[in-house]
Amino acid sequence: MIIPELPAFLTKLGGADYKGLIISLFTLTAMISRPFSGKLADRLGRKPVIIFGGLVCLICSLFYPFLTTLFGFFLLRFFHGFSTGFSPTGTSAYVSDVIPVERRGEAMGFIGTAGAIGMASGPAIGGLVANQFGLTTMFYLSSFFAFVSILIALTLKETLTQRHKVSFALFKLKKEDLFEPLVIAPCIVMLLAAYAYGAMYTLLPDLGHHLGINNKGILFSYLTIASLLVRLLAGKASDIFGRVPVLKISVLFIVVSMAIISLSSAGWMLIMGICIYGLAQGSTSPTLLAWVTDLSTDEHRGRGIASLYISMEFGIGMGALISGWVYGNSSANFFISFAICSVLAAIALIYLFAKRRHSSTSSTA
């Protein structure tokens, strides 16, 4: 709801040159908090992790209307990142607990579809509310939705059977808590592919305005609706044909979509690139999540999922920060900003093909 309006909100505070920090600070906190959320999901339970993320979202959304300084804005964005650092980790672990292995990709497609519905309707609703009633009302409505999500989470039955008591030791991270080595392959693909996501959410409002599209929220709706259309099919396809074959196609779509967006000179061309990227993103996320849960042990599933999200947030944060810096509020730099996204996705595609050949060689040997 609030992401499309934040660049304009930041500009009013005098921070037009720091738009890249809107996403990057948020994802930095999310990335830092992932090892904690993974460990707590495996030790304390899935449900408390989900609820904590919702509480952070609720509280932070309430505070945006009171911000008057750049420091306050960026500090709040930093703390707001805990919401996405916790809730998705707990949710994905919860889903993987209750779904049979052979339908794991399909299940991740369902959970991704739920998120895509929120991401599709959120920007449109946020833009409408902000235009009709102002930004303050939009922030309060965002907080209300977070409150509803907490109420729903409270009705869930905890799936973690062996739970530890709350103690200070649970919050002390060891070296092995930081990353799950078994999931390195999907994490590499996620890192390279997620860069484009950060660039999209940072630059899309300005690029749309440059091409004469003033409703910033509608561009994000195109993206998430396209993502929504393919998530269930992609997840199920990965159960049937395998994770890597589906990822090869989806990552190729990222390469193509970023190339189209970088060359966009008209609104229809930008929308076409956005829709292709939406199809790619909607296929990539559930497939990578399913791949990670395949590779993770039952005991450390939360850690494995957290590791994937760390890679995602690092990729998104770098994409937001670097693309914002490259763009520099100059429309002449849109091409190079999105061309970088295409190149990094191409590297991920090459890695997938190289990994497949390596796996085949190893099994033959």
C-alpha cells in the first residue's frame, strides 16, 4: 500500500536524492533479522515469529504520519524491515510443515498467490486512499490490515512439536545460525534475480512518470497481477518437472523483461516489460522456496528458509541502493539501471545451466 507513495513522501521531507534508501534500509533490517527469525522459528515456534512481524508492521505504519525529518523517516524504515524479516520466514516454515513433500511447490505457489493478491490490490488501494483522503489515512489503513493479519495468525495451531522456552540463549547467534550451507544453490540464484526487484520498486514510479503514467500504483498492480496469474501453475510445474527446469525459464524471462524496460520509450512498452517481469517473478519465488525446503533438514527448515530470504533481501537492497545511485534523478540513466538487472539475471541463468551440467557429470561419475 505505502511503497508507491513513499518516494513522493520522502521528496516532501527534502530527501529526493535518497530514494534508493527507501527499499534498501528496509531490506537491510530484514536481512539482519533473518538469522534470528530462522532460529526462533525452529526453537520457539512458527506462530510467534509470524505475529511479531505483524506487530512491527502495525506499529511502524502508525508512526509515518508523525515524521518531519529525514532521519526519522529512515530510522522508521530501518525498524519497519523487521516485519518482513520475521513474518514470511514463519509463514513459509508453517506451510512446509503442513503440506506433503510432493505438493510443496504447489503449496508455495498458493502462499505466493496470497501475497500477490495483497501486492496487487495494495498499491491501487493505497494510491486511491492517498489521493482521496491523504497520506495519513493511507498509513492508518495499512496499520489496520496488519492488525487483521495478527488476529488471523492468533487462530493458527502451532506446528512445531518440540518447542524451547523463551530465554536469552535463543537470541544468541552462533556461526551455524547465520546461514544454511545446504541451500547455497537456490540462494545464489535468488541473490542475482532479486536485484531486479529492488530496482523495479525504486525506479518504477519515476520511470512511469517520465513516460506519462501518473498513477504510480497501477504499475505495481500490473506487476503483481501478472505474478498472480502464474504462481499456482509454476509451483505445480516445479513439482512435476523439477525446480531447476522451471527456474531456467523464469530467470530467462527476467533477462528479457529488464531489457525491454531499459529500452522503453512509451508507456505500452513499459507495461509489457512489467507484465513479463511479473510472470518471471511469480514463477521464481515459489520455485526457489520449494527448492530450499527440499534441501533443508526438518530440524533446520526455518534456518534454510531464512537463508533464502537473506539472499533475497541482500539482492533487493543492493538493487534498490545501486539503481537509485545510478539513476541519480536523471531519466538518461534509466537504460543503464535496468540493463544491469538484465546482466545479473543472465549470470543466474548461466549458473543454473552450469549447475545442471555439473550435477549430471557428478551422477555419471
